[in-house]
Amino acid sequence: MIDIETKNKITKMWEEGFTGGEIASLLKITRNTVMGFLYRVKKGGRVFERTQIEKPPAEKTKKVALKKYTNKEITFSSEDETMEFKNIRLFDLSLNTCRYIVSEIDGIDTLYCGNETTKRPYCQHHHRICYKRTPLIKV
């Protein structure tokens, strides 16, 4: 609940041109509280006379061109080619099974890898495929 003093401060600051976020930070309440109160007041029929606060122009930021990296093709080792999948369906997945799709996406008939995992959505093999470290860009 907002007390009457806070309500008066909110309406006064709103009419002076403060934003909801600025009012919230100054009064140490949430922005949703401020905006909800103003919404209910406006819904009740009150019209606010807002004045615009002149703000200094935003500083221009320097744009930096980033190097473009091309995705390298994934190379599979002989170990990868011999890997077997359990080919399980959606309803057979559990918390400890790999969720990598190994067949065409066909709704309920989609097949998943199904190999054992440890606290990850994919087995170690598919984790290496899906998650690649990106190089750091020095500017």
C-alpha cells in the first residue's frame, strides 16, 4: 500500500515531467508501483498536465567495426562416425538423456539421441557439436 504522502509525491513528480523509473528510484519503490498507481488515477478520470524536463543530449558513442568470423565446418573423427544413438521418442526422454535430434523433425515421431548425460541437455559428443567457444574480439 502507498500512503497518501507518497501518492501526492508521485502525482507531483509526474506532472513535473519525471519518468516512472525516475520517480521509483527517488522514492525507493518499484516502477510497477508507480505506473500502477498512475494508471488507476487516470482510469478514475484525472487528467495530468505534464511538463517536459529538458535533458542534455545523449553523448555520441563511437562505433567500432567488428571482425566477421565465418563458421568453420564441423569435422568428425572416426570416433564420431562409430557412435551409436538410442533413437528414442519425445515421451521417452528423461532428465539424464540427450535431447539432440537425430532424425527429421516430424512432431511426435521425431527421434532423439537418448545417450546418457550429466547435468546437460546433450551428451558429450553433441555438446561438443552444439557449443563452440567464440574467440574474444579485441577492440
